[in-house]
Amino acid sequence: MLIFPRKLTLTLAITFALSGCSVMRSYDNELKQTVDLVAQGQVSQAIQQLDSNNTSSDKDLLYYFEKGTLQRFDNKYKDSVTTWLSADHLVNEWENEAKIRAGAILENIGSVTLNDKTRRYDGHDYEKVMLSTQLALNHLLNGDWDFARTEIKKTHEREAIITEVRAKETDAIEKESKEKGIGTTFKDLNGYPVETLNSPEITSLKNGYQSAFSHYLAGFVYEALGEPSLASAGYRQAIELRPNIKILEDGLAGLDSRPRQQKPNETDVLMVVESGVAPSLSSVMIPIPVIYKGLGVIPISFPVLHSDMTRTNAPLTVNVDNANTEPLAMVTSLDAMSKRALKDDMPGIILRGILRAAIKTASQQALMSSNNGYAQLAGVVLNVANVVTESADERTWRTLPSAINVARFSIPTGKHEFSLGLNRKTLDINGAHALIVARMVGNQVYWSQPVYGAKMPANIIAPPAPQVVEPEIVPKPPKAVSKKARKSSIKKRSKK
């Protein structure tokens, strides 16, 4: 009877058990079909396609991410909110766990013996933050500004948690790689397309999860709800993240003057144009040299992001009623944010990959060097299984936009025709503040008609201009006269 070492037996068992299940799933191929349907204007079919690819009753985070977006396209704001709240529940679980296990870079044996697809998908950092931002947009479109404020507050809290967790994880990776003598710089991976993560647009970002749009939206909502100090903080943070963008600077500069200048039947409109789709992830195989009873080389997969420029065609302006042309400014590039996030994640990915290469090499050599024919055969099978199961994690929120552009302008309350290129839409604009969201995917434009109702902020009545009050002239009171002086005055009058 052939007896394998315990670690080797476990490696074989996991490899054979998982080589034919979800570990082999190509998320990129699945979502390409869904995105193609969206680009053709077939949202219902896109939802059906998504559901057919996720038949398990235990839905994962990505399913809720994608379906909530598709429901927004269909103007089903309440359904989209419900779906995204399911995603938010899973992100909350990650937050609670991350505070305890921050720095646990290996997490499970599958990520070391097979690939990173075995890890539970908790979402990229920018996806977690954008979930709160997208929920806030849905609440605004549904006319519920107080709920939007709650999500915006959650955005700030989520950013703080991510900052703390990533700091601990970075320290853990540096310690682990130093102890094992492993280099974790992606520039040292021979064959990796370094240029995809090293452009000035990517390296200039503060991090991979804070967006200027999220904070500008916070400023807009706080301003609409009459909280200027919080609005100021939101606008300032947006400017810090994206300096020298006029619309961001004007948001802060006009914070005090806008309420006084706004007319009673006028609406302050924030126009949000989301364009394209987020980059896709694929695998690139890179040979990793491993020393184990001699020098061995084993291929390990690493993730590469690919921008989908064929569906990104955001215009530079929006036209209102064929009369006014308002400039659109790109305030957030999720294309760049996703690449910055991957750049920051690469040290952990490389560390797990090199450890995986070492385990695979040791397992194969232990079998192939045996005099037992069954062991040698098992070594051949294991080698094939290792190649088949080796894949980078391709999971990412694909229906997020590639870029977010905004315009801000005041127009009379009522119906107006808005034009993005050749695409036109008549929308009803109401209230002191209103939000319009248009999503462009290829040649398709999905417009969101805001819902109005009692949950909207009341129209802000501009305070009257300060009156210049002339000082009142009060006559001085007569001086007091003594009794002696009065008697003297009386005697003089009697003599006369």
C-alpha cells in the first residue's frame, strides 16, 4: 500500500476535489456576456444571464454587486437598494472580521495549494466604498435624502476601517516575506506587464479606495440638508483627492453664496454621467524558480487588468433644452482606482504565489523521485492537476463604470430635455436640489428619472440680505437743575 506524507496527501486531495468545481470558473467570460447584453440595451436578458450563472441559493458578494447595478439600469431603485443591502451585509461581516484577523494574508490552504479563487471574495477596497456611494445615489433617485446621508456617513467609516486594516496587512506581508526571504515587488516578475500598473495616473492616486466623486456627493447632500460645515469637509476632501478640477473647487467656493443666490422656483442640479465598464481581470503565467533539493521552475498565475475602452465614450458636455451647454468634468476614474488597488495588493498576491510554487514543487519532486511506480504516476497526475488549477483570481465588479463625470447647474424647476451627444431624454426636475444619473455603456444611455416626494429636503428659502440700519438720533436729556438755581431764576423773573 502506498503511503503519502500527510501534507502531500492533503495537497492531492484538495487538488483533485476542487479541480472540477468553482475554482475553475471563469468569471471574466461570464460577465463579458452580461456586459454585451447591457451594451445592446437588453437589461432583462442580462439579469437572466446573471441568474443562470449563479444558481446556488448561497449567493456571493459579486452576484449582489452586479444585479444591483442591472436593476438600477432598469430604474428599479427599490429592488436595487434591497439587492445592494444584501451585499452591504456581507461587507459588514468582512469589516467585523477584518478588525480581528487583519494581516491574515494566507487565510486558507486552498489559496496556497491551488489558487486565489479558493479565497472567499470580500470585494476590492474600492468596490466596498463604491457600494455605499451607489446606495446613496439610489436613495437620492428614490427621493430619500436622509437614507442617502446615512450611506454617506457609512462611506467615511468604511474608508477609516480599510485604512486601518490595510496598514496592518502591509506590516504582516513585509514581516512574512522578510522571514522567508521572498521578494514581493511586481517589477521583478519576469514577463509581467509592469506598465499596466505604473502610469502617472495610477501612481499619483492617494490610494485605491477613496474617490473624489464620493466626497463631492457628500458635500452636495450635506449642503442640500442644510449642514454647511459637513458639506465643506466633503468638498475639501474631494479637492484633495482631485486637485485643480474647477467644479470641485466651485463646490467649496460657492457654499455660502448659493443659498442666497438661488431663486424660489430654481433647482440646483448635480448631473452624474457614469461611462463604460470597469476593467476585466485575466491571468498571466510566469515561471517561478524554486529551490527544493535542487533548482525547479513552476508556472504561477498573476492577475492583469485590461481596460475596456470600446464601451467608454463619455461626452465632454451636456446640453439642456438645446440652449445651455454645461461642461462635464471627469472627477473619478475607477479604471485607475482598480489598477492602483491591484498595485497595492500585488505584494500579498506574489507572496502567496511563491509559497504555492514551493509547495507544488516539493510535492511533485517527492513523488517523482520515489522508486515506487504508483508514486511516480501520482506525480505526473499531480503535475497536470497543478497546471489545470493554476489561475489568478478574475473576480471583480464588472458593471461598475470606468469613469464618473459630473456637471452642476441651476435651472428652472420643471421638465427639461437633456442631451448627451445624440441621445436625448426629457426629465422632470423638482425641489431645491436634484440629482440626475445617466449611465453610458457603448451606444446605450440609461437615464434615471428622480422620484420626488415627502422624503426630499424642503426647498431652501434664501435668507434676506442684511439691512443697513441708520443709527437713531436720540436728543440728549436736559441737564439737571439744582434747587438753588431754580429759586434764583424765579426771583429774576419776578423782578422783571
